[in-house]
Amino acid sequence: MHLRIDWAPIFLVLHILSRYLIIVGFEGVLSFFIHDVRFSSGGAMLLSSATALFGFSPVSAHTLLTDYFEHTEIANAILLIACAMWLRHRVLPAFILVGLTFDVNAFVG
């Protein structure tokens, strides 16, 4: 008897998680430079919607936010959060997240 796993819901949850992490990373970096939480959160939301401009603007000509789940998307989000930690002089958590980024990107793919 074979156990069949439907991977679509798992990939959907991971895709939503990676989008959430990238928004947290954008907001973490932006809040270092923009001290008003309304503007930094709005900027994070605006940056995370850049893929809607695909084909209309060179801003969306990247693979940071793809329409499908891949492990590099999680690695980029973790790296953005590590950059936000480093900007706040929290070096040890930043180094740990950079190591996690390497593990996710190198060993999963």
C-alpha cells in the first residue's frame, strides 16, 4: 500500500510563510531607515507587491518574489531578516540567520 501525499497544500502554506517572512524582512530593514511605523510598513507592503508590475515596470524584473514556491524565496527572506538584525547591531542572531540561509539554499536545492 502506497501512501499518497498531496503536496499542493504543503507548498501553498510554505509559499504564504515565505511571503510573510519577506514582508517582515522588508519592514525590518525599512524601519531602521524610516522611523514612522506607518511609512515603513506601507513601504514593505509596496515592495512586496512589486510582482504585480511584471511586464509593466523594470522594478519587477527580479526573482525575489515569484508566483510559485521555491526554497530560494525562503532563503532570501531569511537573509533580509539577517540584514535587519545586523543593522540593529544584533550580530550573533544575524550570523545564525546567515548560516540558516546558507543551509536552506545550498542543501535543499
